[in-house]
Amino acid sequence: MMAVDNKPNPATQAKKRWNASNYTQVKVSVRPEVAASFKAACIVAGVSMASELSRFMTEYAVILESKKYRKKVAVADYASTKKKRIKTVRGLIDKLENIRDAEEQAMENTPENFRGSDNFEAFEDRLSSMDEALGILEGLY
């Protein structure tokens, strides 16, 4: 009978120390069928379950952080004070007026023989809609 060496392997101990200082374990409880299908999918893909979970957590955190930032920027830039909201609506009105003017100019430059066409009627419809939108925006503040 051969004697069993109970002395720990130095390489294994070094790896354990490195893992302990560079990683955190995350415990997840899921239904057995979810765990089994995830494990099988990782095997098929040739990746470890830990690397896929780590990748997911990283991507998810980035997505949430960018949404949080966009939400903060949107609130801070456009809606935090009445003065800023008025300024934003005024900017929309100016842009819409410029678009309306360009549309009107394009309509005026339409040759006479196209004045009764569907495209010309579309010009009139767009101008009417823009005038209505301008009236609504100007009535806000």
C-alpha cells in the first residue's frame, strides 16, 4: 500500500490565493431546469458558465449605467426648471418654423403644371399640420 501525500500542491494554493484576491463569488439560485439548460448551452458554445455570467453582468451594468446617465441628463437638461422647459419648447417652435418655411418655399417653387398633383396636395397637408403643431406649441407657455 502506498502512502497518500496530504501535502497541498503549492501551485494550487497560489491559484486559490490569487482567485481569492481577484474574484468575488456570486451565488445564484435558479430552478433546476434553468441551470441545466444554461450549463448545456455553455457546453455547446464551448464557454464556461462563470465567464458567460460575468459577461452578462458586465454588459447589464453598462446598459443600466448608460440609461441612468441618459435619464439624468434628460431631466437636468430639459425639464428641471420651467425656464428650461420654455426654452426647449421655444427651440422646437423655431425648428418647426424653419422646416415650415422650407416646405412653403418648396411648394411655391413647384411648377404650375404640378399644382393640382397629389404631391402638391401633400405640401398643403404638411403645411396645415405644421401650422396646427405650431399653434399647440405656442399655446403651451
